[in-house]
Amino acid sequence: MSVMKKLINDPLKVADELMDGLVEAYNGECRAEGTRSIIKNDIPDGKVALLVGGGAGHEPIYHGLVGRNLADGAACGDIFAAPPPDIVFEATEAVDKGKGVLYLYGNYAGDVMNFDIGAELADDEDIEVRTVLIWDDVCSAPPTEKKNRRGIAGLVPIVKLAGAASQGAGSLDELEATAKKAVLQTRSVGVSMAPGSIPATGKPTFDIDEDKIGLGMGIHGEPGVGDIPMTSADDLTPQMLDLILKDFDEDDEVEALKEGDEIVFFVNSLGATTMMECLICLRKAKEYFNEKGIKIYDVMVGPMVTCQEMAGISFSVTRLDDELKPLWDMPCQSVCYSKMEGHYGG
């Protein structure tokens, strides 16, 4: 088994050192807080705060989503590990401005346990906390059990919408409701052709045959619906999108995606997949949605939710309505994702 080459120092200090570099990348807009959190410098008093977080190793998320009209802070864990409760609590204290804090993060057992303990610590200090879990991966559970799903790349448009909503939210209840709507209207599916690696060992996180694609594989290499033969972009793209549309269709809590609906479409590279490949898939996806009369309101493309050097791609669809559309149009800026006012083609 080959060892992946990485330009690092001490493999056991990677998460801490990348956070130091991230603060420098924010160039004065954010600061390090406590053990391993990053916090905006200009959170207004009286704002309902938005805190995200999760393991390192998926850069630029989660801690790269702190910024203008996005999250107020992020609690960062070690590589592929949930942030410990003390880090969650430190971040919670730092972002709280008297109106409570919404936790928004991917649905993984370690994150849920540690953020819940962090919320208990916050409650002891009279800080009100609510939690909204992101569970957009359609391959990890059926629609009837969707709240058991894991969170993958759909977290980027979800955090963007929740971050925009947090700028004017009058209460924690209001922000929680908008975040839940964004989660409900977001579905994702991912595939992998080759593994990433853990910096501490340099070894691949899983094995897959060269002539196979892991369909529905998670952002750590978790199993999906099975292996399929390696194929072309034009063949794979509709297969993946069919799974997303099928999920909308079979979920009793949402309407099926239909002609006239408007969506944000996100093509995410899991690390090693090139922009060339993402764009080739995007052109096929545009054709797919055009045939169904579904309008791509805006597009996101690039390596935002990664797994080190994993070769893989994911698609995320977020349906917009009259409430979510102006939140999407709000400009935002962070290390992970920035957009100007307006939208694709607008």
C-alpha cells in the first residue's frame, strides 16, 4: 500500500497548524478562539448567532464558512474527528451576543454527542442553544428515515442560506425554522473513484478497484449503495441526478421536483477531481434539468467539501422558494465560498 505524500510538519499537529493558517487567510476578519475555534471579529450585539463545525481534513469547510453573511464561528475537531465539547463551548461563548446560538452541522454520531454536551455547558451559563442537523445524503438512508442520514456537501448551500437568514433573524426560533427549511429542500449524492488519506498515517482510507466507482460513498469513504463500473461523465451524471429526483419524489414531507421549480446546483470535488471534470459534469447536468423544465437559478462549482486527495464528485440540489431566494441572493464572503449580489444569469 503506497503512502500519500503531504507537505506538512508534525502529522499530529496538522489540525492546529491549518487553523493558524486559516486565521492568516482571513486577513484580520476572523480570530482564533480557545483551543481550536475560529470566530468573526465583528458580530453585532443582539445578533442571533450561527455556529457551525466538524472535523478538520475537509477543507475549506467547515471552518472556512465563517465570514460575511455566513457563519459567525466554527468549532474545529482533529482530522476527521468531531470537535470536543470544550471546543464547542468555547466557540459558543465567543459567538453569543445575547440572542442565543444556533448549531448547524453534519449528522454524525460524534458531532451530535459533543455538540449536545457543548450545549449543556452553554445552558449552565444561561446561553440558549438550538440545533439543526444537516442530513442531505440520499444514499445513506431512505426518505422515511432521512433524519438518520449523514451530512455531506449540501451543507455549503445550507450554511449560506442560514448565514443570510441570521443577519436579520429576530429570534432563535426564526433562524431555526429557516435552517430546517434549507435542510429539507437540499439533497445530495456523491461518488468516489479513489481514496483520500489520513495525514497521521499517510495511508488510504479505503480500497476500491480501478475499474469501479463507489456510488453514494460518503465524504470519509463510508459505503454507499454499492460499486458500479467505471464509466463516462455523461453516463454517470444522470444516474446520480436520478437518485436525487427520486428522493424528492418519494419523500412525503416535500413536493417532487417538477417543471418550473428553481434550484441551486452544486458540483463539488472531493479533492483530487479536477475543475475540468466538474465542468464536464455540469454541462450534462444542465442538459438534464433543461429536459425536465427545472431551472438552475444559481451554480456552485469546485472543491469545497473535500476528503484530502479523494478522487470523487458530489451533486447537491437545493430548491428555492420566495423565502429562500432573497437569502440566496444576499452577497457573502469567506475562505470557502463567496458570491456577489444576485445569481447565475441574473
